[in-house]
Amino acid sequence: MRNTKRRPVTVGQMLVTEFLEPMNIAISELAEAMGVHRNTLSRIAHDKGTLTAPMAIKLAAALGNTPEFWLNIQHAVELWDVRHRAYEQEAKNVRRVKPHGAASEAGLKNISVY
């Protein structure tokens, strides 16, 4: 687990600094191209709203990248925020479950997806 002290770049920061400003595109222009209300996109651009999967698909289509690009940014920020709040401390009190039966006998005691 990487534990960084600095919060990752947000979707809004990425959208504004790497796309809107360099491309000289206004939020209202991008919102119109995406078929969404300007206020909806403005909330995302100013980090007041959370990016949804449908919005990520529209952003990707309008800007020529992938929904995964946007959702990975959102996920990194959300995970960082959770890890730097009380939830991380609460997780220390959670005990790991142990496999039973056939899973235990097969040596699947330390399964990890990472």
C-alpha cells in the first residue's frame, strides 16, 4: 500500500489544467458538447461534485480519452481521502477472516489479489 502525504490530483484539477485551459475551451462549451447542464460540469470542474461512471463516459467521448482515465483519478482521490480520515484507524480494529473447510485444507490461508 502506497501511503503518500500529498492528495492526488482531482478530476476537476485535471479537467481544468490539462484540458480546458490548454484547449481554450469553456466549461459551458464542453457541457454543451457532452449534452449535460453547465452547472453539473462546473461542479465537477471545481471539485464540488463527484464524477459518476456515465459522466466519465461522456467526458472521455468529448475529450478523446477513456472513462477509466477519469474514474481512476476519482478513485485515487476517494481512497486517499478515506485513508487520511478516521476510517483508516477503524480499519486497524478489523480482524482478518480465516478460510474454513476445503479452502483451509488447500492452503488458501494467505490469498491476496495484490
